[in-house]
Amino acid sequence: MLMNDKLYRIYCEDVNRDVIDSILAYHFTGYTILSAAGSYGGIPEDSLIIEVFDTTLPTVIEVCGEIAEKCNQEQVVYTVSPCYIGTVYGTPKVVTQ
């Protein structure tokens, strides 16, 4: 199945990971977290890039606000990109001896 959709990315500092995980699990049924090396105010920091596509912009903005507030972050940034989402389903392989 191929559909036209949007990819949302949330960029934040990698702090209070358990809090971030609980926020994401509450709002999204699926997401991907990528670890990254970032910089804020010229100071290097461990960062996260969170990718999600099965959501809405108001939900992404709400999640950014919760992460900023609960993790004491000055800024949490998001981007929106158009994308095509394709799904490939695998089939179990039967091994015989």
C-alpha cells in the first residue's frame, strides 16, 4: 500500500529518556527514535530525532510542549515533510530438514 502523507520529526535533547518514552507512547501508536549528536547555543549535547507519520500537526505540537516542559528544555523543534509511505509485509519462512 502506498499513500501520500507527512513525516514529522521532533528534535530534542536526550535527557530524561524515560519521560520522553512515556510521552511518545501515550500519544503515538508507533514512532522511531534516532540518537544524534547535536549542539544548542554552541554547546554539544546528546540529541534525539523522533520520527512519526501516523499523527497530526496539533498532536506533534502538543508532544513538543510536553517534552519541553517535563524535561526542562528551552526549545523542542519539529519539522514536517511530505512523503510517500509504503508498507511491505513479510511472510514466515518454513524450514524443513
